[in-house]
Amino acid sequence: MRSYAVETPVQEQVNLRQEHVSVERRPADRAVTGNEAAFQDRTIEATEKSDQAVVSKEARVKEELVVKKDVDQKTETVSDSVRRTEVKVEDERGNAAGKPRKT
């Protein structure tokens, strides 16, 4: 059995939003209305924001494999020939020593 990893490139389209603040000066020549707060100190803040794509990965089990092995036993009769070697040992003086040996 062999297991291997397959790597597949993936592309996904995501919409990202960016906000930019700009300040423009325009000349004006008009009378102040009663709704405007004239000659007061004030601070106006504008915050720029930007989205960033965040990629996360998570290992997921998509499939499980079950591997089984069956074992069978049987008794079988085997027929064949068996060989053996018999050795006859002789004395260096020329006399036969003992009976034949089986090895």
C-alpha cells in the first residue's frame, strides 16, 4: 500500500475594500448662515481603512480507508524424496575405522 500527497493550486476571487481620505480646499465667498458654528476651535478626524485578505488552512479528513487482511489456514500433504550422505572414515594407516557415518 502506498500513500502520497497531491498538491493542487487553488485560486479564489475576494473583494477587498480600501478607503482613502483626501482634503480639498475650494475658494468660497458667501455670507455665514445661522447653522454654521463660526470662529470656534474644532478638530475633525477621518480614519482610512483597508481590507486585507487573510488565508487560513485547516487539515480536513475527507475519506477513511479500512485495510483488512484475511488469513486462511489449511493442511496439505507434501511428497518428495529425502537424501542423505553416508561417510565412511578410514584410518591413515590403511585400516577401516568404525562403521559408516550418516550426515
